[in-house]
Amino acid sequence: MIMITLPYLPPKEFSRNSREHWSTLHRVQDRTADDVFALLREAGWEQSEPWTKAKVTLTFVLPDRRTRDADNLITAAKPIMDALVTHQVIQDDCISCIGIPAYKYTYSREKLAGTIIEVEEKEHDPGTDE
């Protein structure tokens, strides 16, 4: 299992309500991928082959108790999931490889935002309880 924490929530530019230009989205996606890679290296990730079956859990650490739209947070997590594929933690982010990722949230006592990314290798279909 690998666990890393991005020091921010998923990029708002990837929210369903965002109307950002494609070049802005590309920059944000690259920055997110770079941040994920740096955290993976810091955590000692040196997997030579990506996991073909995995369970992915994203925990959104909210800095306050403001109302947030859950589907926007989930949609905005796309560059995080793509970074896991790009940096060969998981082979693909398709449903047959990772199932449906688990999304959780918690509140930060320090009033800091973040996204905790947990990936665990599985031997069976991650979408089933078998």
C-alpha cells in the first residue's frame, strides 16, 4: 500500500462548473502530476510494474465546515487519478482495474486543506467484495 498527501484539495479548474481554457487545464494537470510524482518519490515508491488491480481511496481534508459540492470535488480529482496512471502506480484508471474509487472527507484541525491518496494492490476484481 502507498499513501501520500497532497497539500491541497483537487484543482478547482477541473470542477464541472469550471470554464477554463484547455491550456490552463493542461498546466494544472501537469502541476498536479509533478506534485504526485514528488510525493511518491518521497514516500519511496519504486514500483517497476504498475498494479493491474488496485483499490484507490481519496480523502478530502477540508479546512473548514463550508458547504462543498461533492460531485465537484470528485470530478476535480481527475488529474490526481491520471497522475497515478502516468507515474505507473496503477496500470489504468478504468473500472475493471480500480473499481469505483472510494471518496471520503474529514475536517482539518489546523484549518489546512489536503487530499490523502491511498492505493492498495488487490488480487481480485476491485469492484467486487470477493
